[in-house]
Amino acid sequence: MAEDDPYLGRPEQMFHLDPSLTHTIFNPEVFQPQMALPTADGPYLQILEQPKQRGFRFRYVCEGPSHGGLPGASSEKNKKSYPQVKICNYVGPAKVIVQLVTNGKNIHLHAHSLVGKHCEDGICTVTAGPKDMVVGFANLGILH
């Protein structure tokens, strides 16, 4: 089964979590959405739009899964936007896998989980490519 998956078997194209990374939330004053982080060679992930820092309430299981998606930082009342990322320096099939982790010296899985159209067991998996390398998260929620 794994040999049939076009996303596996190419270790040079996989993204890895850097354990020395201590900040999982980017300061918008430091990183502008259109800024790409520098890379030596190979693919990298550019954050086009961060999630909104305030104005979104996490939901409990008993409240049901659908209360709208996590809004983007530039979202307004009459103009909604959602978090987006772009895979740079790569063209082809790709998967973006998103999971909540803690922010601290030792990164661990977070107690909250992601819910939405492309989520299973708290993990959101979205395909990208082969041409459009932008991935949006319009129906992504956080379950308390």
C-alpha cells in the first residue's frame, strides 16, 4: 500500500519539525504574510495568512462540529479569509499535514484537536499540487 502512495519514498521532499524551534506562533510585526523565510535549497513552507489571534472561541464536543472555520488574520465581518500556506521551490503532488502542538522548549501534542473537512483524529491532511501549491484551511476548527 505504501508503495502506491506518490507522497512516500522521497525523503528529500519531506518536511521535518525542527526540535530547536521554540516559537510556533509568528509575530506579525516580524513576519509579514508575503515574506518568505530564507532557505538554502529545496522546498519550504511560506505562511500566506496566519489564523486570527482573537475573536474565535474553541468548541466543546457537545456543541457540535460546525461553527464556521478558523478565521484568517485579515478576516473582517463582510470579507472572510482563512489561514493559508504555500509550498515554495517545489512543483508536484504534496501533502500538508497540520496538527496542534504546544509552544515551549519541548514540543508535545496539544490537548485540543483540529476538526474539519480534511481532519481525522485531530490531524488535518490536505493535498496540494501538482500545479497550485497554495493550501487554504477554510473549514478548520479547534475542538476543546
